[in-house]
Amino acid sequence: MSEEPRIVTTEEEMQRISRKSFLWAGASLLGAGGVYWWLNGRGLQGGKPWPFRRAFQANETLARSFGQGSARTFTEKDLSNDPRTNGDVGIADTEPEDWKLEFHIGEAKQSFTLDEVKAMPATEMTCELNCIEGWTRVIHWKGVRVSDILAKLGIAAKDLPAYVGLESPFAVTTAGPEQYYVGLDKESFLHPQSIFAYEMNGAPLTVAHGAPLRHVLPIKYGYKQLKAVRLVTFSDERPRDYWAERGYDWYGGF
Amino acid sequence: MNPRIIELTVPPKTEVRLRHSLALRWFHWLNVPLLATMIWSGLLIYWAYDPYEIRVFGHPFLHFFPAPLYKALGIEGRLAEGLGWHFLFMWFFALNGLVYVLYLGFSGEWRHLLPIKGSLKEAIQVTLHDLYLSKAHPKIEGYNGAQRFAYTGIILAGAGSLITGLAIYKPARLQWLASLMGGYQFARLLHFALMIGFVLFFVVHIIQVARAGWNNFRGMVTGYEVAKVEEPA
């Protein structure tokens, strides 16, 4: 049983190699299509197929292992002359009446009037506001450091739960425009560049920019910086977050 | 079974010759869907703030990108989706690129790729020839000067994309990097310009592959080419 020896031509040899390789190529194409199909078909978590949500979370864990860093500061000459408002979610037409800044810490409730907030030591900073859309504005803020308010309340950072929830006035009354609420990790909330501001570019905040008091946190995207802050709560669970429910990263930090 | 030795009276004129290693082909073909995903998701992100344009004598000449293009490609209002893809696939894109560069280093194949003495002159000759401006084409073994510059350049562009990408991804933790890149907005512009560079590379690459013909393309898929056997000296 022996086959006749025969000469394999170059073309035959090349065809044999090609057949194998192009089968691989076809299978790889199918595989790539399969990955795409699989990813897009996963169940949604906060408006995203879960693998993308998990990737956001893994990226967050990695970033937080590097500490916090701080946002670049600017000078007065860098100020943008056209600060944008870019949306009115959670913003009313007029300044909320009987506004108070409320802190709910466990069972305890504390509140401040605007005058009481303004009586605290003021902090000013000139920072870039980075929108998730990609545009930025350099703005000068004046307000009170969050850590100063907590010190005033006699609360040590280590005694606080891991997460902070911020809500605009309408989250409390559930009337009026759509609610806006933000969830933050405690470390970001207590960052030295985390302030509740009542002045923007040297003038009192306007309603569209979050009067009477807005959160400014330049180590995160703008969608994590709540305008017209009314209520601050603390919890061990991640508080709900308006844009994280709509497909964006819950963390949103730089 | 005894191996039989067959002596050919007429030596073959062609042979099957290895052109691209298996590893190199995997890096290359993996990069296709990865880079495509990064560019596509990048466009979904860029749409949300699309200020870049080319001006000629102060007049807008080409805006990136015209509204009809967004509409035709269906990329309007998909920012969150784009961010999801971009920040997942950046890992695979970076990993593939990194392993590729390490492979080039350890295998010694970087010698085929980096420009060498004479590459610049050769690159000019090849470019003039391919633009039909000159008839002379230098005789070259392996990659010519134009290819060496292109293939080295595209690696640098990949590295640049990762660096500028990091600067706009984490401008607080990597504030020094963002500053080094000229600030957040300039880093974003560079990131965009590098993407345009990838697209231009792709266009020229496809044209050159089409011109080089089937045997060359098949070489990138199979690794082998049909080559002429050199006459014994």
C-alpha cells in the first residue's frame, strides 16, 4: 500500500495553506460578530448592557486605587466669558421658597439657611467645569467647603457611611420639574475641592446655575455636580443617580 | 516507509515563502475590529461636542463633521453608549498594541520596521513613484522606506492615542499628563487629530494593498507568499 510519489506544485501547496487560513479568518469574523451580538444583548443595568456597566465599575476601582488627585486650578484671566447652563433637569423657574440645606445623618437631621451657610468661612477657587459632552468652562466659585460644613456639624469623616446622596428641591416635594439626584462616594464629597457655592464669577448664583446653592466638584464631570442642592443623605449603599440610571458611569471621576 | 528522494530535473521556479509570522498576523487582524470599535465609539462621544474644523484664510472649510454625515451614520444622541464601548475596548486596544510592541522588541522584527539610513530618500522615491510623478522605483528587499516610516508612525500614533486619551480620561489624577499635553482641551484635540491620522493611514493602506495585489494580501492572511526562487549565483 504505497502511494505514488508525486510532486506538489507551489500553487497546490499555497492553496492548502490558504484554505486553512481563510477558514480561520472566517471563523474569527464570526467570532467578532458574536462578541458584538453578545455584548449588545446582555441585560441592562442602569440603561447599559451589564458588561459595559461592569467595565465602568472595574475602571472606577482601578482609578480609586491611585488615590484622588486634584483638579487643575486657574487664574482670573483664564475665566470663560460664556458659562453654559446646558440643561434644566431639577431646576425650577424661580428660586425655591423656604430653601434650607438639609443633612440627614442616620436619624439626626440638621439644616442651614443660606445666611447660615454664608456665615461660615468662605472658600474661593477657579476651576474647569468638564462636561461629559466634552466642553469645558473655567469658572470662579465662592462658597463653603463641604468638609468645613461637616466640621461645623461635628462629624468626623471616618464616622460617615461610604456614600452620599444629593437631591434638588423637587426630589423632596416630588412636584414641579423632573427630579435630579446625584450619588457620590464619600472620599470625593469630602475632597478639598468639594464646595457648596453661592457665588459664580463674582455674582450671586442665578436660578439657571443652581441658586441658591450648588455643589461644585471639579474632580468629577459636571453631571455629578448637583445644582440647587436641598438634601444631603448618607448611606452604606450607592444612592441613586440621575445620569447613572441613563447609561452613564456612576462614578464619573477624574 | 522509506522516505523517497525525488530529484527534479527541472528546479521549481516558484516556492512558498514565509512572509509574516503568525503572531504578527494576529496582532494585525485583532487590531482591525479593536481600532474600528475605538474610532466608532469615539465618534459617538465626539458628536456631543464637535467644535473642530479646518479653516482656510479664516473661513470654515471643513467642519468635523457635517450634520448629514452624523445623520447618515446614525451616531446622534448615543454619547452614553459610546462611552461604554470606548472605556471597555480601550483595554483590549492598549493590550494588543503593547504586546505587539513587546513582540517586535523581543523577536528582533523591529529591524524590519524602523527607518534606517536611506529610508527617507527611499520614502520620497516610493511616494513620487506611487503618485505617478516618477517612473523609478527603488529595488528593495522587505519593507521600503515609505513603509518603514508609515508602520513606525502608526505605532507612535497608537501610543499617542493612549497618552492623550489618558490625559482627558483622568485629568485630576494625571494632572501632570494633562498639563504636558497642553491642557484638557488641547489633549482632546490631539486625541481627535490622531484618530484622523488613523483614518488617513487606513485609506492609503487599503489603496496600497489593492495595488499590491492578491498574493500580497493573501500573505497577510496566510503568512505565506508565492515567491520566485532566486537563481543560483
